[in-house]
Amino acid sequence: MKNRASCVVRGAWLLALAASSATAQTLEKRVAGAPDGSVRFSFAARPGVYGNGRNSISWDCDKGNCHNRQVDDNWNTDHDDWDAPCDSGPVRVALNKSGGRVTNLRVYVGGEWRASTSATDLGTVGTKDATGYLLGLAARDESSAAEKAIFPAVLADSVTIWPDLLKIAKDEKISRKVRRSSVFWLGQAAGDAATRGLTDLVEDGGQDREVRESAVFALSQRPRDEGVPVLIKIAKENKDPDLRRKAIFWLGQSDDPRALSLFEELLTKP
């Protein structure tokens, strides 16, 4: 009986040692060490994120109502009677590697990986490690995977990524499409801090025009009490006339009485 107990303890210790060795190696190194082809990993989704395991992802969901949804209409469905699940995770990322570089990326929520003899499955990783890798991939801006890498990072549980998104948005060495994607998701991020960061982008005259316009749009997607006052300030005070027009346009879509007051003020002042 004593020998059996010691075997159980030793087995548990070996499992713990193997797990600690796997986590000690960063996801970036594990992906770099994987062979060319498909490389998979999964991580926990934040509350309010759901998916059907293949072509539909929803987020900001509460009591059955989802405020945002992304659907891949190019998904090829073979069976009309397929019953789609509605899972709250995990987030599943599939990378394509070619010549040692990540060339593309796909993201799913829920469901299960299909059995594959060729794909490298890195298993479940921590959300901090996953978002660090994904945002690093976006910042390196080496392929079409860069722009796509931001979305799964936004879905991760228990991590704050808006400071990294802001760094990407401000880095002029990164391509415009990646920076605009970062600005869009920055605008979706919760909290006053995100709004302050977007305001800084709009007011930074040294930034690319399209990036600044994307920041104005992102502000228009914030809750009214956060976005509308900032848009009004831009419309009244920003030195760039095109950005003022953009702010006024999005205020016109807000159906907010404060926007009407601004329009009246602008139209009636001498």
C-alpha cells in the first residue's frame, strides 16, 4: 500500500514538472520551434464571448443579447442540418507557418479541433502568454497574420491589452492597416483609459491622417457618456477641419440631444 502511494505521489510530481517545463518556454519560442504547416493553440475567453466553433464569434454578450458579432460568410457548409453550438470558449487560434514564418492566422471560439496528423497542437496556454505573442505578431507586421492577430487578443480573459494597442496605433513603423485595426479594437476596449488614449491619437498632429480618422470613428463607438463629449470637443476645438467634419458626422449618427445643441450653436453663431 505504501509503495502504491509513493508511486501516485511520484506520478503527480512528474506531471507537475512536465507542466512547469512547458509553461517555462514562451509561446513565441514554441511556435518558432514548430515545423511548417498548421500550428494550433487555445486559451480562455473573457466573459461574454461566445462562438459556434467555426464561422461565428460574438462578444459583449449578456443574458442572451450580444452587442457585437463577426461571421465568416466564406465558410463552406456541407450540411444544412448541422446544429451549431454556442460555446463560451475557448478561443482557438490556428497559425499557418511557411519557411519558418507565420503567414496567416484563423481564430475560432468554442467547438473542438478536427483530428489532424499534420497540425502541431500546442494545447491550452495562459492568456497573458497568448496575448503577448499575438500582439507581438501584430507589432512585427511581417504578414497578413499581423492585422488578424489583434482580434483573438481582444477576446482573452483577465488581461489588459489597451496600452499595447495604443503603442501599436502610435508606431509609424507599423503598416497603416495594422494600426487602424489596433485603433478599432482600442475603441471597443472598456473604460475611460481607452477613450483618453483615442483622444490623444486624434490630437496628435504628427500621426497619419487615416489613423486619426479611425480614432474619431472609434470614439463614436464608445458609450454615449464617454464618446459624445469628446466628439463635441473635437468638433469645436480641433485644428484639423477634416477631423472636425468627421466628428460632426458621427455626432449626427448618435441621436444625442447634446449633438443637436452643438449643431444649433454652429449654425447660429455669427
